[in-house]
Amino acid sequence: MLQVQRSPEVHDVVVIGSGAGGGTTVKVLTDMGINVTLIEAGPMLNPAKDFKEHMWPWEVDHRGVGPNAENYFGKDIYPFGYFLAPNGYWNIPGEPFTVAEGQDFKWFRSRIMGGRTNHYGRITLRFADYDFKPYQFDGLGYDWPITYNDMAPYYDKAEEFIGVTGTLEGLRSAPDGKFLPPVPPRVHETLVMHAGKKLNIPVIPSRMAMLTKPLNGRAACHYCGQCGRGCQTASAFTSSQAMIFPAMKTGHLNIITNAMARELLVDDKGRVKAVSYVDKATRTEKTIRCRTVVVAASACESARLLLNSKSTKFPGGLGNSSGQVGRNLTDTVGHAVSGIVPALEGLPRHNCDGIGGMHVYTPWWELDKKNKDFPRGYHIEIGGGFGMPQIGSFRGVAANAEGYGTKLKDDIRRYYGSTVSFAGRGEMIPNEHSFCEIDPVQVDQWGIPVLKFHFRWSEHEVNMVKHMHKTFSDLISAMGGRVTSRELPERAASAVSVGGEIIHEAGTVRMGDDPKTSVLNKWSQAHEVDNLFVADAAPFNGNPDKNVTLTIVANAWRAAEHLAGEMKKGNL
Amino acid sequence: MENHLDDVSRRDLFRILGTSIVLTGAGSGVLSPALAQHVHMALADVKSLSKGPNYQPLCFTKHNYLTLKKLADTVIPADANSGGASDAGAPEFIDFLSSRNGELAAIFNGGFGWLDDYMQRTYGSDFLTAKPGQQTEVLDKLAYRKNYTPETAGGRNFWTWLRNMVVDAYYTSPAGVKDIGFMGNGAMASFSVPKEAVDYALKRSPFANEG
């Protein structure tokens, strides 16, 4: 017979999820001496064992294809390759999701301490003033209940804690921050800077969460370029290493791993009184009582938890009288173009690893341009250089060169390091067709009802991708290169990334001043449930062309300080 | 060669590296030159990944394995710069993975069967015992689009898999990494780009005349 274990202890603050938002909440509260209990759906992270930072491909017999050649057959076991940090999946065995018929959506989840911050790209950009007031800016989307100036002090705190490279540029579309020194451009990046100059496209030092100087007890970067595999010296930011591990030493943090939150339970007044979760290891149902709960399980997972927390007072899900939980789902608009640049063929060999990812990038540059056929904009991420050879690295060269023998070897030598790629990361405007809800039938292996996704790009995003394709092709031509990616198809919509593929989901538990049209107030605190906070990208009112992580950290920091203040006043 | 670290001492380096950074603490997290030496130097002593004639195939028959070895060294042969595919362990890599993945085993076993059958019908001998010119003739018909024939259509998928996996195996071996000239995956105290590399590219680019 199923036995539900209840613990008599009442926890001050329970945080659900250990990624950027959960980690920040844990850090800020434990620093203030507040006791926190952290629930994570995955296991504890052990960087020494789990990070394959400096491994060569030949150190495993399968060279990185996977022990059963999984990656050759498009299996989803190592979506970003065998050597990446423990990163999660688009398809987790036993934890499905569904998608409306005829539509496409991919939902990436990381079940491990630190979540997706263990492997993410670490591009660290502030939202601009107009990103907080998009409706005022061009009449589309929803304004935030806060301004850039409200967030700015928390961007400062976040950057000073995380450590972000960059330079002061004075651009409205890319507000300056508290930066560490930048890293010099690689050879192909120098060519891109020249091409940008020719086309009036700015190319500036990238803003990345890697330490070019020691900071807060973390060592400076050693420039191996393997940040995506996880960093043994924690020189690349992760929630796990930079926030959770130090918090464990404060004596104020209690961690429960392999705990999949099932439901938030409310008392007669409609306040959260306990968290019910599945202890995955023993498959037992457990409940812990709490005074306050901070949900930071990732935008869609947080929406799922609220929607699954039904009660007489909240039949449509916890704090969801507005019906906005699950709505306004957005992801980033993605499109990439690659090319071969003859000026780089036969480039003298040198170590160009640097920090993992680009050293320069392009912020949006046509903010003031009239008569565009899409709103807002995108930033450009630049790829290239001498990467560590991996499975598949030379497949394109081999396919183009045809043949075999010494000629193939010569071709591979010649073309190595001569490929450049441009990836656009653009803003999606929230639309009524894109949302998630609880699937009426399907449950996961823990018996928890799963999410059903509805997702559609609009003309805005399709037109933006056309602009991306032309810009990237122009940049490659300006460098004297030739485009190797396929041309934009007749139906340009098929050239937009699949929703969820860029892994920047946001907007599903939005904040606002009006409880009728929003779930959370300006402190990311539920209008209807004062001891419920949401601290990931779910509170966002939009999904600008600036990756979400820095704003998750800043907004969670702001919410945590408010929570602590309310506790002090005796309001929580 | 004191700069050339083998795998074990490289791991030690990173263990020491991690510890020393932690111990020296904030304000001195810069690597000393001794610790920051490029670990790619380990590659200067390129070790063969091939287990040699003692390797017992896990998936393929002896005959098919010898055929694979010959094919692999034809795709990536030894040249003046470096060794070839079988020295880099390519046949072992393909046999190992085929032993663990039925789909892959079918592609390769099917391919070996097709190849010997085609050779028998065309030249009266299997691939291994055919004359070098005959071996090249069939591979040219598989490799180059301009030479495609209906008779060799059945071998093309096999050939693509073979070429891709041999290339993968070769360039993920110490010999391949050295041949291609990858110099990274090490620890450096700072990042800089050699001026000669920048000049090389700029001189060949449309920006040659911009300062």
C-alpha cells in the first residue's frame, strides 16, 4: 500500500529547481542567513567525475559517438555530443510531453544539480530599456510591470558575481554592464569585424560568463575552450559550482536530490502549505511543509507544476484565476548560415581555443530603421576556428571533396579552420497560438500529468529569418567566402528553428500589475498566493534578442531580496 | 623529452592545476608558465591506437576485417606527413561499434558482401585478391559522382559510411589530431593570437589594403 511520508518540520523557504533562477535564490537567501531547502529533480553534480573537460576523443573506444554508436543514428542520448557536461535531453525516457497535431515543439530538460547552466553557452546580455516596455515601443506584446532602471542594480549585482567579459559600447540595444576584460578576437573573427565595417554592421567583444580575472574565489580561465563540457576550475559560470556549492558551506542549505515535484498543496486560505514530491530513488511520495515556496523549475516545468496544483480554491491551477499560466510561450528565433572563406585556407596553425564560444558578436543594429517587415531584432553569434577534431568534423569536407586517399587528406588539411558560421538569435513576439497546457490523458512515469505544447511562428519571425539569411550571406561574401548552407527555401517558415530548439523558453507565468491579466506581481510573487514566487524565465513578458540567463539571475535576485524583506517584516 | 607529457602525467597536471588554483586563492589565480604549458605537447609522441595483428574482430569475419583494413588505408593512407587509418585504429573502431549496433553491422557486412560479389562478377576475384588497378576502379565508381554507374549503386551507401567512419576515426586519433595541426585542449595563462596568422588571412582577404 502506498504510504505518503510527511515530515513534521516546517521549512522556511523551499526552492524547486537548481538552475540559474533556483541557484540565485539559494545564494541570495543563504547569504542573508535564511534557511533554504532545495529540491532538484536530478542527482547531485560531481564535476570531478561528471565533467569531461579535457578528454581527447580517443580516450574512449567509441571516440564520442556513444558506446552503441547512438549519435550516428540520431538517437537523442547525447544531443550535444558525448563529451558535453551532463546536459539532459529533448526526450527523457519515461517523461514525455505531447505536441498539438501538425505542430512542432522540442522541450529540453536537464535533470541535474545546476540544470542547464552546467552546459549552456554563457552568452550574458542585459535586456534593453525597450525590452521591458515592448508594447510602448511598437504596440506588440506586453509591457513588464518594471523598467530597465528597476532591473539595472540587479544586473550590476549579477554581473559582479557571475563575472562577464565585455567592453563599454554605449549602444541602446546592448546596454553596458560591469565587465571583466574581453578576450582578443580570433583570426576569423578579425575578418568578420572587417566585413562588418564594410557593411555597417557592428561587431563588438562578446559578453560571456567566463572569468578573464579571478573572481569571488573562482580561478581565472585557462583558455581551453571546453566550457560546454563543464569547467573543473569553475572559471565558467554554473549555478551548481558558483552558487549552490558555496551555499552548502553556509549551514543554511538543505538539499533534496532526485525529487520530482508533483504538486503544491494549499491551506484553507489558499496559501501554499506544503510541497508534494516523488522520491525517484525509492518511488515514494513525500511531502514537506513550508512557509514560502520559490518555483524555479524552468519556464515550462514551473507552469506545469502550477497547473497540476489544483484545489477547490484554484480549480484551474495554483494562482491561475487569470488563466495566464502556460500562455505567452516563446522561444528564440534561430537561423544559421555557414560558408568557406578561402583567405583562411591553409592558415598557420596556432591554439585558438580561447573561451568557449565566440570572442566577438553583433548586437542588433537596425533599431531605428523604418519600414522593416518585422519588429524588434536579433543578435549574431559567430563560429569558426580550429576546433578540436570530433566525430563528424570533416564530414562536409569529405562529402564536397569526394574521393579518397592523399587528396582527401590534403583537402581536409587545407579546409580545416576555414569555415565560418553565423547564427541569428532573434526575438519572438508572444502570440495566442503558442502556449502549454496539461495534456488531458498522458502522464509521465511518476504519474504526473504531462505538458501539451502548442506552438506557431508568425510572419514576424519568418520575415526576420529572411533578413538573417541575407545578412549572413552578405557577411560571408564580404569576407571573400562562399556560402555552403542551403539556400533559403521557398517556404521560409521551414528555415526557422523548431520551437524550443534554441532552449530559451520564457513567458509562461507572466508578471504584471493587473491580476486579471497576469499571474505574478512585479516581485515575481503570485497576485493570489503571497507565499508563492517564480524565479526562472516564466515571469518574463517577452523574450528579447538577448539570451535569458542573465535576466533570470537578476530577476531572481530581485525577487529573493523582496522575499527576505517580507519575511523580516513578518508578512510571510 | 620533458615537455612531452603522456596521458597519465597530463591528468596529473590538471589535478595539480585545479588544486593549486584553489590553494593560491583569489588574486593569484593566474597559472604559472610551468603549469600552463600546452598539453598538446603530449601529442608529439604519437602512439598507435591500433592493437595490431593480435586484434580479434568482435563483429566481422577475418576475411571481412582484412577487407576493411585494406579499404580504410585506401581512404586515409599513410603519406609523408603521417600514418594511415589502420594505424589510427579505424578498423577496430568500426568493428567495435558494429559489434554493439546491429544497424551498423548490417551496413558493413552487407557492404563487404556486395563488394566481393561485384568484384567476383566483374573481375573474377574478391576485393582483397583483385589487382590494385581493379580495386581502384571500383572505388572510383563509388567515390566520384561523375563515375556513378547503375551497377555500383548498391555499394554507395556502404561507401559513404565507410569513408565517414574512417575519417572520423582517423581525425579523432593522436595521429590525426597531429596531422591536422590542432594545438589546443591545454591550459594557457592568457589568450593571444599570433600576428603572423592574422596577417596571413588579412593578406589573402578582400581587406588586404585596409590598415
